Amino acid sequence: MSTGALPGFRDFYPEQFAQRAWLFERWRDVARRFGFVEYDGPPLEPLDLYTKKSGDEIVGQLYNFEDKGGRQVALRPEMTPTVARMVAARANALRKPVRWFSIPQLFRYERQQKGRLREHFQLNVDIFGESDVAADAELLAVACEIMRACGLGPDDVVARVSDRRLLTALVRGAGVADEAIPAVFAAVDKIERESQDALVKKMTDGGVPASAAGRVLELVRASDVEQLRTEYAGDGEVIAALERFDAYAELLGAHGVRDYLRLDLTIVRGLAYYTGIVFELFDAKGEFRAVCGGGRYDNLLAALGGVDMPALGFGLGDVVLGELLKARGKMPSGAAAIEFWVAPVETTHRLSAIEVARRLRADGLSVEYPLKAQTLSKQLKAAQAAGARRVVFVGDAFLERGEVEVKDFATGQQQASTLHLLALRAQEHA
């Protein structure tokens, strides 16, 4: 029998679980401060929920099978189809805009590589029912505030933002027919991984004139707002898209996260369902895969649930963010820690020690005590190994006056205290 986890899957020992919990706490805290409420859905969904959105080619990346009822099902590889299905089912009853978030575990059967496993946890944040650019700014502000909550500022992380409507307008202005635009998007999506010649060929094979292909690559690499504003001053579609981006940047300034923002027209997000502003967050040094990605997908609910409702959202995975935080020294150690180790001075004080532990636990404090008789020296070693901050010595004084002796490992100081005062001081320093 194998003693390890399956390839691409992880065991979370207490130290790793503590780090995961630390991340989740920050995700939930920021999402709730922005007024989002948490939901969840089933980890197993009908297979056609994913093929309808992404095509049959996605099946090769899924954990899919036929269940005992003869249904074709799959472990969820992403959360967007599930939330789109859920919102569409109650579209008329939900207060708009819908502001939901979730932290699902997702599964993809694909090749393992740096920053990508076959399972991961992902924060999904979505807004439904609002088309104004303020919703786009709100969404990116959530992502940036999460970076900030994890100790990552604009010098650590950059938000590379584009707008598919702007890119579409520029591509048309370069002489590309509408039916060839998907070929342009597919090429631009690979711009950091393939050569110029390969990208041009990808576009010309899709019906893009060679001269237009070169021009498009030049424009997206430059991503210069003022150059575009001057060069396309007479193109109403381009100017409208640039004005939308100006409003977006102004809103992000009001959110206090403008310094994270950078216009980057090479960001198109590979999934065809995106329709407007899209973004990806990367570490500023460029050492890791995208930390986070998302954008506007106004047509997806109509495609999946038959409900016409604007929508936008992002996904933030725990794997790449965890690697980045560790590389920058921002991830806590995850070492176990408890507030108190309760030590009976003599074996005759054992029941009193248990009572002290019970009362401190009732005040919401984490407490451990020896489950078998031990000398005080062994108890002190055990307390330090457990990560206890203080040791509470329970002896005759507890029986006589309700007092205990408390030793603080950090300062080495030891003093008498009542349990009430002890609990108050511990909560004040929590």
C-alpha cells in the first residue's frame, strides 16, 4: 500500500493546515468587508456543465466518470459554471447586485508543474447584475486588498489589466475582420511563450493579414494609453474604451489601490467567455505564474442558465500565492501554539489542574495539560514543545485562595494571579 498522497495532491499536516487557515482567514475577512457573502456548491457536477462552457476538449483535463446512476459526472475543475447555474436558478429572487464568494477545492487532471497541482483551493469572488465599470473596479480592489492583507504591496504584486473591448477595437482598426478576431486573441494569449514568427503564423492561419498581425503585436506590447489616445483620436470605439479605462483607474485610486494597476493589452485571459475588462495579478519580479485572474463575463449566464445578466469575477488559488508568500518571507511558520500549559505541582493537584484548564477553556483560551503524571521539569519541556506561551502552576494556593502561579516563557517572569485576571490579560494580548 502506498504511504503517500496521490501525484498532484497534498497532505496538510497541522503546520501546513495552519498556513492554509491563515490564508483563508484573510480571504474571508477582506471579502466580507467588501460586502460579499459566502456560498458553496457540490464538488461533483454533471459533465456537460463544463463541456457546454469550454467544449469537449476540456474532458481530458477532468476527473470524470460515469456514476452508479449512469450519469456522466466530473469533479469540479472551476467554480464559475456552478455559481452561474446557482444564480440563474434564482435570478428573479436575488437582490442585485449579487455579491458572492466561495473557497472551493478544485480538481484538474493535468501535468504537474511549478505553481500548478491536480488539486488546489481557490477563492472565487463574483458580482452579478451590474454592468457599470464601478463593479469592475470593486472586483480588482478586493483582489488588491487581499494582497495587502497578506503583506504584499505594489512593489511585490502588479495587476496587469486589459479590456477585450479595447483590444477588439484596436484589432478592427488594424484591418482585421471580425471572424478573424478569435485568432488574434489566441495568439496574444501566447505572446510571452511563443516567438514573433509563431504568433504571426497563428494569426495568418486564422485569416489575419500579415501586416495587420505585426501591427497588433506592436500595439499590445506597447500598451501605451497616451499613444493610443493620440493615434486613434478619430476612432470612437477606441476612445470610448480608453475613457472607460480612465474611469476604472480613477475608481481604483479612490479605493487606494491605483498603484497596483498597469494597462497591459497582452492580458486577454484564454477563456472565450470573457467580454470586457480582464486582469491577472503577478509578482513584480516575474518569478511565478499568475497569482490571480478574472474579469467580466456578461454572456455566460445566458449560455449556461438562460438568464441575461451581466457578471464578473476572479479566482485566486492557494498554491502560487503560498509559494510567493514563502519566497518573500510573508507566510507565517504555522507552528502550533497554545496560550497555557496547566501544570499540577503534585499528582494530588491533578483534578484541580483539570478544573483550571476547563475554566480557562470556557473563556475561549487554548489550554493543554499533562494526560499522565509528570515531574515539573518534564512538564516545562512539554509546554515549550507544545508552543505554550505561559505555564500555569496549580498547587495548594489554588485550593486555599483560588490563586495560581503563572510563568511567561517570553519574559521569564512568574507571578501569582487569579483565573479571572489571568483570562482577562490573555484576551487583552490575544
